[in-house]
Amino acid sequence: MRILLTNDDGINAPGLKVLEAIAAEIAGPKGEVWTVAPAFEQSGVGHCISYVHPTMIAELGPKRFAAEGSPADCVLAGLYDVLAGNPPDLVLSGVNRGNNAAENVLYSGTIGGAMEAALQGLPAIALSQYYGPRNITLENGFEAATAHGAGVIRKLLDNGHWDESDYRVFYNVNFPPLPADAVKGTRVTAQGYRRETRFGIEAQIAPNGRRFLWIKGGRQDLPTAPGTDAHANLDGYISVTPMRVDLTAHDRLDALRAALE
């Protein structure tokens, strides 16, 4: 199996090392693991692409490249430059430091990398490690992902829905904020919504008197509705959410047609 890796935390991120180990286990001794990751952190860039300026790419080692662009740029670089003519069998994005559950999905560069792979017609899985009081002080904060990542991916490869529709399914996996031996299992979930938290702004005055704005994230310890991703994670479970890029509100089409047509 040939696997392409990317992330949004950057080429030197510890979560990428975790993903490289997971991918090596999945690929097996005769497989190939290729990495094309951002040269610098790209958290929060979503599915953006560098459409109006070029992206520099550099080979850092065997099958390992850094690109000055977003995770989606890195997937494109992997498919059409690094692995041109030899597409991967699977694209993995992560392991992100922090959860990509609930509304975080919409901002996540980790999700953006998997999304671009799916749009290119490839099987793709995004992986993220939730952080909280029970794992943030561990020597390996990615302990849950390290121990359970390969098993979850294997189950998805064997049992997931890998269709070839226009907007094909990809998967979003979040590991709970726990030590590996405290993980209760896996739950298939919908994307949740944290009702009591939002992204916001904090203004600061620099020493030179200029005013700067910092984007502030909301609380991550708030559960979402039962049956959704963050609720499962905070209850000790790995969440697996099937996703599509199609943003159509299909449940509103008939009512809108009746009203407007």
C-alpha cells in the first residue's frame, strides 16, 4: 500500500511523527509512506489553496517533503508532483494536536487536507487528538492516537463506505483526551455543535502603539449532543464521523422549491 501523509501543524510537528508510525504499520514492510506537509504551521486555514501565488517545495529526506502552503496545497503537490503518475492508495491527515470535532471541523486544515484528497477521488482519513487534563501532562500527549490509530484505520479500510460518487465520503477521527488504556472504545457519530462557545477576538496594543487583534478559540470541554463527536470524545470514546464536501442542505430543498418555484 502507498500512503500519502499531510497535516496542518507543520512538517516538524510531533503528531506527524505519530502518524508516520501509524502509516508504516498500515502500509507494511512492502508498502510506501510519503509525507508532504506544510513547512510552517497552517492551523485554521481550512480547505484553502494557494491559488494566487506559487508554493515552494523542498525534499527533506527520502519520501519526505515540505511545502510552503496549506494542507490542501500539500495534497495537490503530493499527487501531481511528488507522486505524479503513481497516486497513493490512501491519504492520511494529522495527527492534529487538538480536536477537530463539532464546529472546529469547518476551520481545520487537517480536515482540509483530507477533503482535498476526497475531491481528487482518493480514500482519505483525518485524525486528531483531543487534549484535556488527563492527557496534556503525559509524556506522549498523543498516547491514545498512538495506541489506537492503526486499529481504527484498519477497521475503516475493511468496513468503511468507500464510494466513487462525485462527493465521495471521507472520515474524521478524533481520539479522546485520555491515556491509551482509559479509552472505552469507538463510536460512529455525527458532527456536533457546541452551543455555548464561539471563536472571538481579543484586542491588544503593541509597544509601538499599534492595535492588533488575536483570534480566540472557545471552550473545548463543552459536550455536544449525544450521538455526536465531541460528546463521544469527552465520554471517553474515539469518534468516527463519515463526511462529504457537499454543503447542500438537502432537507430544505423541497420546501424551498415549493416556496420559490
